[in-house]
Amino acid sequence: MSEAGQHDPGAGMPGRGLVRAVALAQAWSTRGQLRVERRRELLLDTSWGCDPNALFWLFSASKPFIAVLVHRYVERGELQLDAPVSRYWPEFGHRGKQHITVRQVLQHRTGMPTAGSALGDALAMSNWRRSVGRIERSAPKLDPELGPAYQFLIYGFLLGELLQRVSGRPVEELLREQVLEPLGLRDTFVGLPDDAWHRHIPVHVDGPGGGIAQSVLNRRVTRAAVIPAAGISTTAADLGAFYRALLDDRAGHGPGLVRPDTLATALEPSNERQMDVFARAPIRWSAGFQLGGMRWGSRTGPMGRLSSPLAFGHNGSNCCLGWADPRRDLVVTYLTDRVPRAPAGIRHLAQVSDAILLAVDRQGG
């Protein structure tokens, strides 16, 4: 063990093979956590500039948590994927939204990436009722047939309000009781509580306007808000435990977060070689996750050029990433405090992922 609870990446054969990934990560950000686990063996668990139990804001790497919760309700028959959202939430069905289905929301296929504007969504994100009201008053702007259109913030409010209408309970309670507590994720919070504030890691935003953005994102009121699409605070270890549970559930011997057939539905690709018209990037989407194996000319996804098409996970503003690869029985979680410009950030995440995959594949076994 080295400083700040770091596991020495040079100890043992697996660690030596992952030195490049660690070097890339530590050169990229001032604070971070990187964890690699294969076949239940912890190959790497390192942190720099912070303690191992420091809490990082996941940004959009938060989205799979609420997506899994929705699939649990589908599994129990309390929601139907191809039912219109307005069946459960009548106020949603105004201004041309009456036919939008639960599945389309999960797949970013509503034609409504924002509830009016990205800036308006960001300014409202700390207020649940304001965010939901904006969604109810908004109208689709894009044809879903043109391709997915990433719902970067309203995704969580859409799915969260849907779950609250069905259950009659706050979504943060549902997530805690049905996902976090059963998996023992004691360091994962949907809205950061006061007694955990001292563990939070502030973010640093690159580029013009970065100072303004980080002043908003680092506010206590922002971190404490329930923002399911972007506002989960956690550690690399807890995020890894979430993906390990899903890998094991997929194989039929997990904790029972979802059944294997439910997860198969959640992981079915919903687009191939198609640009996301809002993100302006090629993304392989499913009903709740980004998928690996994305290679389009010189472009690749955050899970790397070597990633399996079966890999699934989610990027968070190019500063946080969690994913699992069933083919390799591999879980990778990488959290940083740096929010970079998009092209450079995606390239970096892909480089770290590929360095890990190359090291793991060379080990074989």
C-alpha cells in the first residue's frame, strides 16, 4: 500500500501490466480513482490526490442506476416498456408527447434531448418540480427516426418522475432501498448528504466558461440535489460493485438486481453506426447503457477500440466512466475531477480503456 490508501500497481504480475493505464490516468487529472477487477480478482485499485473513499460526482455515469430501477419495475409488471409514458404520468402527454414510450426514453429516442434548452435544463436541475414542469410543457424537436438524441439531463427526471407516479414514493428512496442497500453500496448517494460533504471532490472544468460551470457544479445545493441523470456521488469501488452485480446477474448467479432476461432486454443494441444527433458523436445505445465495440473510422467510444460489442457501461462528461465486459468477465471504473473538452476527453478515456484491455488480454488465462 502506498500513500492515501493506494494499492501499488507495480505489485504482482497484473499490476505491472497495468502501469501504462495508471500513468495515463495520473497524468490527466490531479485527483482520481482507477479500479480494475477480472473474474473477481482485483487487479488494480489506485487513487491519487485523494483518499480511496473520496466521493466523485459521476455526471452521466449515474444514468444506469435509474435505468436498472426502471427495468426492475418492468420485470414486476408495474411498467411496460412499450406503453406511453402518459399512461402513468398524464401531464407528460401534452404538446405531441402522448405517444412517447418508456422504451424510447430509455433509448434516448424521444426526439426531445432537452426540455427547451440545455442551459435551461442545467439552471433547473437542482429543483425537481421545476425540471418536471419544464418537461411537461416541452415538445419534441427532432424526428426519432433520424437517430438517438441524448437526453443529457432530462433523462433522469423523466424516468424518476415516471417511477414516482407508479410507486408513490421519492425516487431517491427507491434507488436506496432497491439498488444501493441490497448491493451494500454504502458510499453511493443520490444527492450528497451533509455528513458526507467533507469527502466530496470538486470538479475542474476545462475551456471557456469552465470557471462559471464549476462554480455551479461545486455548490453544496447542486451536490445535495436529486439529479438521477447526473448527480450520483460515489467511489470507484462502489461503482465497480454495481457493475459486478450486473455481470453476475447476467450469468444467472448474481444478487438478483434484475433477471438475466431483463438485463438482456436492457442491453439489446438500439442503434448501429448511427450518430447521436444531440451529442454529435457515434454512440451505441441500448435501453439504459452505452455499449462497447464502437468503431467508426478513426473514432471509437470511451470503452476503447479493443472493447467487446457485449461491453456495457456509461461515460460521464468524459471525466468518469464505469463499464463491464461479459466476454472478459471484467469491470473497470475510472473517476476523475477533470471535465475536459469532448474530443480530447473521449480519446483519453478510450486510451485508458485500451491500455487496460491490452494488459488483460496479454495475461490471458
